[in-house]
Amino acid sequence: MIGIDVTVISRMEKLYGKWGEKGLLKFLSKKEILLVSKPSSYAGFWAAKEAASKAIGTGIGQDCSFKDIKIYKLPSGQPTIKYKKHIRKQFGIKSSHLSITHDGDLAIAVVVNRLKK
């Protein structure tokens, strides 16, 4: 399953300008906030979580929330993604792969899930 999302960076800049860390906590954990330092990073993580929810066919909502998806960085700086256990089990996810890119005022993320057979 594949999911993709595009997020406008200036939208995240406005969110942070208005709400600060409280705004980020709506879609990021405290550990994830430590990994982001600028609006383009916030937007990339937002896009990644939206793409991940689309890759399971639900979108963000009742079946999968922002908090059901965790983003980490490998020592190389490469982002990686993991769903909470109940989501992996419910949707039969074996592994997930994430790519995030930025260009101009856009952050784009793609998530590919490998499903159990």
C-alpha cells in the first residue's frame, strides 16, 4: 500500500506562530518535537503522518490518529516511520518505508507499507 501527501510549509509556520509547541503537540509526540527544528520539518512530519494514514486506506480520523504513527530518525538522519502495534495488526503491516522531500513552500512525503501475506 502506498500513501502520499503534500503540505504547505507556511501553513505550519502559521500554526507554530499562533500556538507554539502546543500546536505541534496536536500531531507530534514530545520525542518527535525534539527531531524538528523549523517549519519545513514540521510540515514534513505532518505530510508523513498523513501519507501513512492514506497508505492504510483510512486517512487521519477515528481509525488512525496522528498519535498512532511515530516518526524516528536513523543515525544517518534518514526518517523512518512506525505504526502503533494495534494499527500494524489491524492492517497486516509487516514493514513501512518513508521518504520526505521539500521544495519551495512544499513538503512532500510518501509511505509504502509491505503487508503480511
